[in-house]
Amino acid sequence: MSQTHQTTIPQLTLNNGVQIPQLGFGVFQVPPEETQRIVEDALEAGYRHIDTAAAYRNEAGVGAAIAASGIPREELFITTKLRNGEQGTAHEAFQNSRKALGVEFVDLYLIHWPVPSQGLFTEAWKAMEKLYANSQIRAIGVSNFLPEHLDTLLPAAEVVPAVNQFEIHPTFQQQELAAKCRELGIAVEAYSPLGQGADLNAAAVKALAGKYGATPAQVVLAWHLAQGTIVIPKSADSNRMRENLGAVSVGISPAELVEITALESGAQAGADPAVAAFSQM
């Protein structure tokens, strides 16, 4: 415990001045009945950035862990996301998420998927802009938005998204999308940052882990952090939670970062945002 409490997690400043811990904790696929315990463990380990979503059905567990932790609200950064099937009722959906979390405001609220076939994400964004203007959300952003979705949204938006969260890991980097986001001032946040574990077996990653006395996960997370990417690894194991936090202390050289970047293979693990149309309801 002492090791992680001494670890300083880098903070990034979003395009509206809000600061976000660069290394957070994700709760995708964490069962609702286990969420409170696992998030309490993550907070105890030293995480202060928790990423959930209405679609995960575990916001209440996250909220219970926050309440039980005794950590001042201003020290926490809480992200949740709008379900695809609620893009036409974003205001009500947000209020339901906020109540489930038991908080007065949410730090970051994201449109979870664009679902272009619905044609509703711009409408949802306008509703989120109003919530942002009313200080119920500190920053608003998107998730899984490809360049064409950003090109549709931005001309209609008054607020440029603070974040775009999408799948990034060494074997699936989406470099063009990441570069476009950064040019627009949109922070890049990686989900599945370890390639759902598959990327940890790469020879280059294992060699660097041996060189630095680190875990393969720490090496891959350090690669993300060095590029200014926000990462939200998840683990139900408290020891691994602490190990992941240790990535902030792994200093990989520019040449070694290039070795990891060379692992790109187009190995997408998740759904394709161009066609994904599930409701999440």
C-alpha cells in the first residue's frame, strides 16, 4: 500500500482547463455485485480516476465505493457514459447516472458510441452542452468517434469535446484518429490499453520488462503515458492494480517506445464504431 500511496499519478489538463489523472481505473465487465469491493480496492491502492458507464450497470457500485471511501469528492475524477439507446433522452439519462453514482456532478460525461445509423449523436451533444453550461458536468466528450463522426459533430458543436476515448494498444493504435484528436485539442484516452492482455506477450514488451524489472503491463502502460494518452486499465486483483500504478515510474527511452509502436498489426479487439449499433439497454 505504501508503494502506491507514494506514487504520483501525472495530471493532464483538458482543453477547458480541467485536470484529469492520466492513469485511471476502468470497471468495464466488472459485475455489479462486485463493483463496490473492487473499486474500494482501487481507491485504497491509490487510484483517483474511476471510469464507468450506464451500459456497465455498475454505476451504483462505483457510487457506493466512493461514499464508503471517505475520500473528498474534489480529489476524485469520475467518468460515466451515455448509453446508445438513450441518445435521444440524454438529459434524463445523465440524471439517472448521476443519481446512481450518488454525486452532485460528474467530472467527465461521454457519448459512448456514435451509432451513426441513429443520427442522434449531435442531438445528444447539444443536451450535454446544456448540462455542462449548468455545471452538472465538468467536461464533456465522446467515445469511439472516428474522424468522420468528429467531422459531423464539430460544425454543430459549441463546445469542442474534451476527450475521445477509443481502443488503443500496441497492436491497434489508430494513429490517424489520435493525431486528428490532438490537432483539435481533444485529449486521447485509451480503453483496452493492454490489448485485452494479448499485447503483453510480444517479445519486445517482454524484453523491456526484463530490462527494467517491470511487468509487461507496466511497460505497455508506460508506452501510453509517454505519448500523453490517458489510460484506464482494469483488474479485479488488488496486487495487479498496484502494479499497474507503478507504470508511472517506468522510464522507457524514445528508441524503445519506437520498438513498441512497431507492433502495430491492426488487431482490433472491439466493435467497429462505423457500424456498431447495439442499444446497450
